[in-house]
Amino acid sequence: MAIARFPSVVIDCPDPAVLARFYGALLDWEVEANDDWYDVRGAGQCLSFQQVDPYVPPTWPGQDHPQQMHLDLVVEDLDAAEAEAVALGARLHEHQPGTTFRVLLDPAGHPLCLCLS
């Protein structure tokens, strides 16, 4: 028997509104605001964002400040998905260790992988 309806991943960041809008647009999910807490919901899943002060972004692939978390998003076209993510505020990471995925950084500096389906 499940004790919860669906899990939520909670992501620390400097500005929850900015990160929620980024992921909401990237995933085409609804953004819900509740004071300083934001949820992005769609497809029976939820990402939540909370403000942390002071926030220290991860350094990847180094471990001085570990990546803390990262999301893998499955896409059909790496070039198109990368262009859309960058237009929404992501940036391409200089270290690209594979050919079937792209590593980007979200607006708060968390690694984010776009992976071929």
C-alpha cells in the first residue's frame, strides 16, 4: 500500500520564483506559488523550490560544492531542446562527457541533462 500519492523533489535555490518559472516553461507544467515556496506540477509529478540563503551553486564536475541533485529530461531532438532550454535561461556547460545527452546548468546553477529518448 502506498503511503503517498506522488513524490515531490524539493530543490534548494536562491530565487524559487525564477527557478519554478524556468522548469514550468521547460516542462510545460503549471506553476503554483505559496509565499516563498513554489511547486511545478504536471503528469502526476511535482517539483518544488525553496529559498536557501546563502545559496552556493554546485560546481560540476568538480566536488568542491557537489551537484546536490540533477534532473534528466528525455527529449527527441538534442539541438532543439538545448536551444529552447537556453532561451528559457539555462546555459550549456563547457564539460560534455557524452554524445547522447547534453549537460546544461539551470538558472540557479544545478546540472540538468537533456537525454535522447
